[in-house]
Amino acid sequence: MTMSEGNYSMSIRRLGAECSLQSISSGDRPSYHFTVHEFAELTAGRRITLRTLGFSSWSSDPDRRPTAESLVQSTLNTVLPDSDDCGDAHPWQTLVDALATHNVQSTAHVIRQLPYDVELSNELRSLFDFDEQ
């Protein structure tokens, strides 16, 4: 690791995505609309949003609700590329470019080595009675 890479990695502690509930539509087929904020957490504790995405979930059974596991997987499906042809599991350069807009310099090589966590918002955990993970 070069000195410049070491400096870059010191400014970013981890990457992740937080899923939160945007809205619930009721009816014959209830649907849930979620927002995903992909973020970088800096060593100073500051969290910056790199991308905001979203997805929806619905069921023909009005009593069926999403599980924590299904929401984590849907969040990952949302932030990862659609194509298997991309050759990489994550759009690292897109995140590097987003970091640069916040005056945080890094490289794809550095950030791909950082921890990546998926979080479910407190509101979402409370609404669906998810146990703490």
C-alpha cells in the first residue's frame, strides 16, 4: 500500500447502504416503497450520502410483510449492477466519483477493501418488529 493510499483509507471508515421505508400503499395488493441511501462513513464519524436509490415490494397476501433478510437482499440488489457482465460486484468507480463531489479523495482499489454494511432504519425495524441484528 502506498502512502497516498494509506491516507485515503484513513479518511473513510466504511461504506454501506441504509434502507428506509418511503411509503406504504394499501389495497388488494399492499405495496411497500423503500429508499436506499448508499453512504460512506468517515473516520471523524461524519456520514455522507453517495447515491440515493429505491425499490418496491408487494405481495398478493395482505398479511404478508417483508422480512429483514429479504430487505437486506433487496437493498444489495438495488445497489449492485444489473448486469453479470460488469466483471465487478459493485460500481466502485461510481462511488469514488460520488466521494469526490464531497471533497473526499479515494480510489476504487482502496474502497473495495473497506467494510460494506447494509442497515435497516430504526423506523423500519420498529414498524416490522425486526429483532436487532
